[in-house]
Amino acid sequence: MPQRISFKKPVALLAVVAVAALVAHTWSSHGKAGSDKPKATQAVPVKVATAVRGDLDLSLKVNGYAEAYSTVTVQSRVSGQLESIAFALGGRVREGEVIARIDPSLLQAQLDQARGNLAKDQAQLVNAQQVLRRYTPMLAKGYVAQTDYDGYKANVGIYAASVKADQAAVEMAQTQLGYAQISAPVDSIAGAPLAYPGAQVSANSTNLVVLNQVRPIHVTFSVPESALGDIRAAEARGKLAVNVQVPGASAPLQATLDFVNNAVDTGTGTIQLKASYANADDRLTPGQFVQVTLPTARLHDVVTVPVTALQNSPNGAFVFVLDAEGKASQRMVTAGANDGASIVIGKGLDGGEKVVTDGQMLLTNGTKVQVVTE
């Protein structure tokens, strides 16, 4: 019968040898690591800022929109046929510039008729005055009846009144003829024509074009009624500057608050305000949405740090302060109001300390730091 060969013992022996080798390698590695000296701790790169003591202006950020300083819907003051328009669609027009004309033919004829009536009545007045002068000495001699003389005198009064009426009619006709040329009341931007040459327009009824005054332009926004007291106090210190941020623009525009509505909206609990911007560069267009930053209060003699310096923990707010040796230490603080960039520190800092504004995640008490500017 053939002999069976077993491989169990050699396999088990190989496993034991492998485990022993692994243990020896591990012991050797630990022994070597333990024999090395610890490396020096590297400084953590951070950015810092100085805690500042002074005044801080608080502000309120709200959404707003640009609104035409004034909007004028131009109508004709006389009836007639629209002869021409003299403005470009969406173009700029200047105050006093003729923007449309009404056919003046009928108005000119009315003026000529009024002048003719005036000339006729002036001639009749002159004749009546001459008659009265001729018969005045005859009345004393009894050559003219008193009733006839009174009639001559009345004619002078009647024709004098007619002349005055005719003069008024001439002035009216001249004014009406002047209305045939329609001028822009303010420097503005014209919209699309609402009537075109050839159309029959009615006095004070037919709309011709809408003009928007955009130099200056208004920025309209609303604030909570709770902020109204601070805004009034800020206004008392002088003209209140308002920052207007246009989406996509790098720098805000400088406007001036010039209107506070006289009532709070009871439905929203807000009050409407308007700021004026010169808009010489046409940066704002009516209806454009913007973000408005409005100063509300001024805090005096407070310590502030950049908002990026403040950290939070279960024990409260804290900042990392640099000491003379270039090490960071954690300091608990009490935070107050902020203006979006700086925050008031009520307790914990006296002003002048160097606080870490970037890199705090790698810091603990006593960590060596390296201040960088980039």
C-alpha cells in the first residue's frame, strides 16, 4: 500500500517562523524610533491684526432699488396733429430742448384773427375818442344834447373794453401757438414715443412720451422702524452718507440720505427712505436692484478687532493673542456689536494686542507662530 505524505507540520512551522520575524522587525523598529531625538516644533504661519480702541460706526444693510428722481409724462397743451418728434428712443434730452411739434397752421390762423380784431377795435376806439373830443365843447354851449353826449362817451368805454379783450385774445393765441413746440421740462432720458407723427392729439389728454430724470437719481429702500431713532440721531450730526453697492461692481457708490417718509408701514413695520446719487456716470438705472449700507449709531471708546479674529467654543468666544515671544495664547472675550468688518470686544482686550485673524485652526495654547502678510 503506497505511503501517504503529510504537509501539515511544515506549513505550521513556516507560519511560526513568519510571526517570529514580524515580531522581531516590529521590536527593532520601535527600538530604533525610540532612540531618535524628537524634532523641533515648526512655527505655524498666521495673519494678525491689532486690536484698536476708538469709535465705531454701526450700519444697517438692506436691499433697495434705483428710482428716477422725477418722472414726467409729457402731453400736448393744445389739440392738433402731431407734426414731428425730435428725440431719440432712450436718448438724453436737455431742459428746454424741443422734443415734439404740433402742426401750427390752425393756431397761427387763430392768432392772425385775434390781431385783426384788435386792430379793428383800436381804430374804432380812436374814432370814438375823436368824436367825444369834438362834442365836448358843444355840450357847454347847448349845441349837443346831454343824452347824445353820454352816448359818445359810452362808445369810448365800450371800444376801450373791446381793445383790452382783443389784446388778451392775442396773448392767448400767441401762447397757444407757443405750445405747438413741446419742450423737455428737465434734463432726462426719453422713453419710447407714445404717439407718432400724423396722429391727432388732444390737449392735456394724449400722452406723447415719458421722461425720467436720472441726474441725480434716487435710491429707495426701507428699514425697520426700530432703526429710525438711530437714523435720526445720525442725521443730527450732519449729512448722512449712504453706501450703494451695485451687483458686480468692485466699489460702492456714495449717496446722501435726503428723504425719510412721514409714516411707518403698519403692514411691514418698516419706513421708506431715499438717498440721492449724482449719477453723472450713469451707473444707476431706474428699477435696478442694489444693496444699501446705512450708518445707524456711533459707539465711543470701544475695543474692536476684525470679525475673522473671533472664534467660538463651548465655553464662549475667544481670540488668539500673540505674546512677546511669538506664541499664541487663547483668551476668552465678550463680543458685542459689529459693522460687518469689525466687532466690539466688551471684555478681554484693552486695545493694542496682536490677535490672529487667519490660521487659528492649527493653534493651541503656547503654539509658536510665524506672522505672514500673504
